[in-house]
Amino acid sequence: MRLEPITWERLADTLADRLLGLKAADGGPWLRVAVDGAPASGTGELARRVGDALRLRGRTSLAVATEGFLRPASLRLEYGHQDVEAYYSGWFDTGALWREVLGPLDPDGTGHVLPDLWDPAADRATRSPYVRLPPGGVLLLHGPLLLGHWFPFDLTVHVRLSPGALRRRTPEGERWTLPAFERYETETDPASVADVVVRADDPRHPAWSG
């Protein structure tokens, strides 16, 4: 894969322009975009930048973080606080993401998206109100391990870190999750299945292919 240097600003503009010309695969009035990557890769910041670029182009967007859809602690931590298998396959409530975020943007959906469901710190429902994404709007779902669930994305972006960069940029208390990302690389190979790949080993000098 050949990667070309780019700035974050130009990347956001390029992705926004691409989305302006993109039609939803299911024929619906909304686009659903994945910004996939480990927490250390900065997917939320990239989603914010793309959202800002879309706004300047007259398009509404909504950034939703998967960390707002963690399962309750009683389920998430059933096998301990550092169980890699649980993190890989059981921490995130994929059913709720289908039901509350992606499903409402089906062609016959309401367009009413729940921006978050669960507060992991308080371990209780956030009770956030639904947000209406108008026709023509763009959902920017960002977070880790997004590309292995057959979610109906119209564009997928994977922010890639080398194993060394991922270790360096992951806080020590979260490095127990690193084997989950090794498994993700093996089983899903996100750099091969994503439409756009961004290498962010040096956050000041990203490179991309897409």
C-alpha cells in the first residue's frame, strides 16, 4: 500500500469533499461513516475535523463515539478488569449501536439517533435525548474495532498505528488491551478492508491512502 503525506486539515477537507459526492449504498438519505482505530489513534479528533469541514460545505453531521455504548460493568467486567477476550468481543454494545445509531438511518428510518447510551464512569444510562439527523446528514461513528461487525457503512476510514507507536501512545494502564488489537489485525485486517487508511505513527505528520 502506497501512502502519501498529508495534513490533518487537508485530509478532513478531502474526506468531506468525497462525502459530498457519495450516495448511500442502501439508497437512503443519510451517509454512515466509520472512523476506526485504537483509542490512542485519535479517531474522535479526525471525526470532529471532518464534521467541521462538512459544516463549512453546508452539510450536517453527527459524531458518535463508541465509548458511549459500553456495556454495563456487570457484563463488561464479568471476567475481570483486564480480560482481553471480553474487551475484544464484549465491551461494546453492538446491538445498541445497530438499534439506536445505525438502524434509524436506514432508508425507512426516523433519523433520530441516540448520541450515547451508557456512562462507564457512573455505570448508568446517560439519558441523553435523541438527536435528529436531517436528510442529507452524515453520521461519523468513531472508535475501536468497528470493522468486524458488518455494520452498514458507506465509507470506512481506518487510522493505523504501528505496534510500536500503539504501545508508546497507549497509557500504561490500558496496555493490557494491546493483544486485542493484535487479534483485530489478524482476524479483520482493517487496513485491507477500509476504504481509506491513515497512518498516524507521528501525529504531526500523517500519511494516507484512499
